[in-house]
Amino acid sequence: MAAEAVSALIEKLISLLSEEATLLRDIHEEVAEIKEELESIQSFLKDADTRAAAEDDLSEGVKTWVKQVREEAFRIDVFMDEYLLHVAQHHPHRRLGFNGILQKSARLITMLKPHHEIANKVQKIKTSLQRIKERSERYGFQLSTGLGSSNDSQNLRCHDPRMASLFIDDADVVGIESPRDELIGWLVKGQSHRIVVSVVGMGGLGKTTLAKKVYDHHMVRGHFDCHAWIAVSQSYNTVDLLRIMIKQLCEARKEFPPKGIDSADKMSVISKAREYLREKRYVVVFDDVWEINFWGEIEYALPNNLKGSRIMITTRKWEVANFCKKSSLVQVHTLQPLPLNKAWELFCKRTFEFEFGGHCPPVLKKLSHDILEKCKGLPLAIVAVGGLLSTKDKTLFEWQNLHDNLGFELGRNPHLAGVNKILSLSFEDLPYNLKSWFLYLGMYPEDYSINCIKLIRQWIAEGFVKALEGKTFEEVAQEYLTELIHRNLVEVSKVDFSGKVRECQLNDILRMVILQKIKDLRFCHILSNQESSFEGLTRRMSVDRVSYDVLNGIGDTHIHSLLLFNLDELLKPFMSTFCANFKLLKVADFEHAPLDCIPEDVGSLFHLRYLSLRYTQVKMLPKSMGKLQNLETLDLKQSLVSDIPVEINKLCKLRNLIAYYRDNQKDFSLAWEKGVKIQNGVGYLTELQKLYHVDLNHVGFDLIEELGKLRQLRKLGVKNLSKETSKALCASIEMMNHLQSLDVASISENEIIDLQSISSPPRYLQHLYIRGPLEKFPDWIPMLQHLVRLWIFWSSLNDDPLNALQNLPNLLELKISEKAYNGEQLQFKIGGFPKLKKLSLLHLNILNSLMIDEGALPLLEILSIGLCLELKVVPFGIYHLRNLKELRFHDMPKEFEESLDPEQGQRYCIVEHVPIVYLTHKVRIGYYGFEAHILRSKHLMGLEGQTINRNDDHNENDSNNINA
């Protein structure tokens, strides 16, 4: 991990110093030497990291050396940022950056610090690095190359805590009955083709235990002619594995292995395996596979002999399972955490095995449940924590002490060492560049569901994301987040209608392991109720639930990333010195902070790249914002800012400008959501990718034309369109070749917006929201082959729009709402809307007939019908929607609802197959002012007939809301 930090520093430092050397001619040689020293130290660090990952007995001298390297890297990083800031302060009118700081003449030197001061700092850097390198030679480090993962460390690991998984008695195993039976069925039943069965899940879920119980089951042993169990792990030799496999297969049949197997080369071993297995039905388990291409290395030794042979693989990585699909049938079982009842059974079995008859004493029950909650259903953690508690006195004091200090105990208590070690394996296996990305998630509080888009923007601001040809920074970052999810290091906590991950989080136990690494590596300092003292040698700070006194005690820092959570107050004295104390800041996240203004001198934060004032009370932005030449993201969502100062148009690196306010105290209407006013000159923001929502009321046509210069836009939202401005907007939209999301809203329910003039719509448009009257349904919408979401509100269409939309190949969600259609009848025809998953038909005042042909909407999962007061009868076509998972009826006529009574309703049979049916009613003013009555639920047992109250909520994307 230290090597990765130095690697990032090399790129940053050498870029700066090489630019500086073109002017400071006397230090050319020093710059070259610094480059060489850093690269040498980087190679030694990789070896030190490998040893540390293996937990080999590092001498105190080696640990000290690694610590000194980190500290020196810290000082160099700070020096560079301070130097850039110094240049910026002396040249406020120049656009700065690594390629533009020092360009033209030696005259610049006289305006910076004196030449000798700069040279002295560079000389100190060089001298310090030389000393560090000299000390490294004492410890016999091996030079290494590349920046791959540090999995070579496994050669040094002498104790494998996973070994115990192979020898657990059946009586000690809890909660595997269902997955065990499913896997046994996959092995002994089904096709005669060779099939690969993969068990995928994060470390500690019990994959090895489950696979071993399946492998040892009498039904499996009796079904196959021969069998073998191979432990793979991170470090392996393919030929050795195949030799072990052949020997086990022969041993299972009480036969001798082929002669010469121990000396045979790879091709010979593969041939011998194929020959031996050619006429046999075999099962082979490869446990704990890490390498994605593992299957490609061993598949040729396992013939597809049409005998019903099976290969089972356990892995933490989805890519391992997916790789097998290229040449074999694959079945994947995703192992889940234990449900609460099974987790409790396992906890009590381990904690009270020899006391209290295996039951938890009532006095300890609540704390036991609280401790168990931290384990998140992870069997490894439950067993380890339960084992530790079994050695403690059964008192509230001991239980509370462990509950409050579980993270600390995880790093030091031998009972929990196995948990730490097994979960750390996944971290150590990460490529060096991904380790910082992953550690960054530890800056968020426990159980915090992290907005993925926000996380990606912060990663980009940190400089983690490197450019790849043909891809945006956001696309590169999304791929790496997906990799962390597929490695089962990051949990998905929320997906949208299309299956795209929207929010993620860390498992609590894994987060505790990561927090210890964050502390050891000084990656970030986390200020909380438990840790309220600040250590200055870090570049990141996460603040969670601390008092104002703690915050006020923070003086001049080198922090470049600051995340704030759950603060009760941010008083003016703290904010008045904020820019001086955090002058090197790159990421400033004030989301939900008690903040009503930002400092006038915020423009002095030259390095600032990410600024979020989301959900604050800030009303105005100071003009000095125009000095933030490196700002990439300005997030003003749900703040009170209504006007964007013209100075913002100077921010040529700005990529995201998000600014709108939703008043959830109001009912859903065009006035419910407000945008912000921008000024002429916005066309200079050529890097802008997201701009929403812009208030176009009373703006000139010049500004609308300027929007057409924003050729990189992916998302655009505009408010208060008129008929005239909508025509001008259409011309600008045609220039936005990369646009993926478009949201347009009229100034009123009576003001027609003309979108017909778009002759060449953005070809990659995926999301389209139209809010306002249309003279005619736009002809270009049916041309949108990539469209996945379409909302049409207040459009007053007289012609049925379904005929134009039914053949859109990728449409997943359709909403026709708020008097969007004035006809009496809608018909979904056979074969129409082949991929649609969500359909909402709301507030269609004249609609009295809804026909759904058999064969229409074949994949529909969620259907909402509401405020269609002329629709008196439950549409019979709902009966044909056999994939429907959720059905909502909102404020429908009395006779309509009565016909759905489960006992007496004549139309109940139409919806009987739907797992969850809601009847919702408006009960008060406000966006969330309704309650839902569950008519029937197959999944929520015991809730039938109950009501669920919906209160005001800041989550404006709540898909349960009838208007969401």
C-alpha cells in the first residue's frame, strides 16, 4: 500500500519538478536524481508491502523504514500542493495546472519564492530520499516490478485460518440446509454435459464449509465414479494442482496414480488426466479460487465426456464464475448471509454452548442482539465473536465492553485473528491502484448507504481515476466500482429500475478491518465520539458526530479531503477560519451540514475540485467562487441557492453543476421542483457533463443558444420553458451528441412546449422527462433506440401515444400521468412493450377503459394505476401479467376498490396472482402525504389489511411514492 502511495506521488511530483526544471536550470540533475530515487524506493516498498501483507515477522527497523517513507511522501505531497497554491496566489488571472504553471520566462522566478529557497527544498527532498534508500539496503529487500496485486505474499503465509472450515462437525453447522440441498441437486441431477457449479460470496460467509458438506454428502459420493478436493488459494502452481487432482481421483478408486506423474510436464499431466477421466463420471471441487483465468488453465484436463461430470468452484469473485461460461455450462449459487433466526441460533450455540443450556440469559439478550447485528449474518464473525464471549464473564459490563470496542478487539484479540486475516485477504488481493479506492469507502460512517455517483465524483476529485482512451472519468470509475462489487468487497444497497447500482455500503465487520488499515496507513483521520483528537499527519479527514469544540480545535492542516456527517452545529468562528485552516482542500462535502453560508474567501481554495452544499441552508454563492479554477463538481441540490453568479462561468474544468430544490411540503405540480438561474457565458463551460435544473424564465435566446456549445453534456434539465424558448432549446439539443438524460418542464400547465422541431435527436438518449402540454407527440421519440425511461406529465395528448411507443426495444419504465392523455381508452396490444418493467398511469381524468391484451407487457413487474376516476372496473388484462410483482391502486373509485375485496370482491381473482397489492390514499397535503393499505402480500406475512404511513422524506427518488 505504501508503494501505491509513492507511485501516485511519482507521477505528481515529477510532472511538477520537470516543469520547474525548464526554468530553474541549475537543478536539472537534482530533478533526474529525485526521479531515480523515488522509483528505487517504490520497488523496495513493493517487497515490504508483500512481507507486511503476509504478516511475516517484520523487524522494527523495517517497520520504521516504511513509516519514514510514508512520512516523507506526505511531506513531498504537501510541498507540491503548497507550491502550486503559492503560484496561484501570485498569478490570479492565469489558468494554472501542471502544463500551465511555468511556461514562458525566467521572469516568473522573481515573482515566486526566491530561487535559492526552491532549490533548498528540492535539495532537502533529494537528500532525504537518498538516506531512505540507503537504509532500505540494510533489510535485503527484493526489487519488484509492475503494480499488480500483492498476492505473492501467500507464499510466506504459514497458517491458513480457513483450514478449520474443512473439519466442522455437522452439529456445529447452522443454516446451510437450503443451499446444500440446491447444490447437491445441481451435482447429481440435470444434463449429461459437464457443468461448472460456482459458489460465490464474500470472505467469511462459509463457502468452504458449505462446499465440503456437499462434497462429503453420501448422495454425491455415491453418484460419481471418482472425486477430488483441491485447495487453490491465491498462490498456486497449475501443474501441481493437476497432479494432486489425479492422485486423489485414483485414490478414490483405490488405484495407483499413473507412472511418472510427479515428473511429467504440463502437457503430459493434462493428457494423463483426460485419459483417466475419459469414461468416468467425476466431481472435482476447486476451493478458494482467486484468479479470473483459473478455468482457462485447468479446463482441458477435465473432459466433457457426456457422463454428467461436475466441477464445483468456490470464489469471492464473480468474474471467476463468469469466465467459466466461455466453454462450459455454469450454474452459480450466490451465498447469502445467515438470516436473523439462524444467526441467533449459531451465536447462542457458540457463546453459551456449555452454560445456560445453550440459551442466552434474558439480561444479556438485548446486548447480544446488538453485537450480533454488527456481524451482519457473517458466520465467520458470529463464530469468532461467540467464541470470544464464551470465555468472558456473562455480565452486562463484559458484553457492553465488547460491543463498544469490537473494532479494536478485531485488531488485537487472538480469538478474532482469523476474521481479520480472512477478510484482509480480499484487500491484499486488490491491485495497488484499487486499494486507495476501496479504503476511501471507510471514510463513510457505519451502516451508511453511499450514493455511487457521489462516491465516483469524489474519487475523480481525489485524482484516483486515470484517463482511458474513449472513456470518461466517470465511466472508468464506474468500472472499478463494479469490480469491487464483483469481488464481494462492496455490498449493493440500492438499485434503480434498470438494475443499475445506485447506492452501496461496506459490511460492518469488513469496515472494522478496513478502519484499522486506514489508521495504520494514515490514509485518513476519522474524528468521532470515540476518537476526538486530531493527528496532523494525514491528508483526509472524516468527521462524524463530534462537538463544535473538537472542530474548533483544528488549526492549520494539510487536509485535502473533508467529509462531514451528523453534525449539530457549524458555528461562524469555525467557518470564518475555514479557508485558512484547510487551504489545500480538494474535496469538501458539507451535505446535510447545519450551514447557512460559505466564506467569502472560498475562492482562495485553489485546489478545490469537489464542493457539495447539498441539503444545506446556503442561499448565496460568493463571487470569489470564480477563482476555483480546478473545481469539477458543484452540488447545490436541495440547498436554497436560486441564482448562480456569473463568475461561475470562468470555471473551465467544471464537469457537474447540480442545482434544484424540491418542496416536499407541496403537492406534486410544476411548481414543486425549482431550478436555478444562470447567466450568459455558460457556453465557456465546455467540460460540463451534467447541468440540472436551469430556470429559463425571462432569459434571452442568446443563453439558450449557448447551451448548444456544451457538447459534452450527458444530462440536462430545464424549467419554465415557453413555446418560443422550447423551439430555441431544440436547436441546442441537436448539438448535444452525448446527451443521455433530458428533462424539460413548461412554465405552466397551459403553456405549450414545442419539441417537434428536433429532427436529429441525441442518439444515445436513455432518459426523457416531458412535463407540460404538447401540441403533438414528438415524432422523434419512437426513434430513440436506447431509451429506457419515459415520463410524460401534463401533456394533454388527444391521440393514444402507445402505438408510437410500443416497439421501443429497450424501454423499461413508462409513466403517463397528470392529465398527460385526454382519451377515454388505452390499449396495450399483443407483443407491445417487450421489455417494460414499470408502468404508471396516474391522474388520467377521462380514461374509462384500459385493455391489456394477452401477450402484451410480458416482463412487467410493477403497475400503478391511480386517480382515474372514470375507470370503474378493474382491468381484466391484469390477469395476463404473470410476472407482476407489485400492484398499486391510488385513490380509485369506491366501487373499484370494493371489487378487490379478497373475500367478497368480484374482481379479486384478476389480481390474486400478484404477490403485493397496495391501495393508497391521499391523507394530507405534501408530496409524501399519503398512506398505503396492503390488500394482500405473499411476502409480508401478517401485514394483510394493515396501513403503512408515508411521512415526509428527503429521498425524492422514493419509488414507493405514487408521483416519484
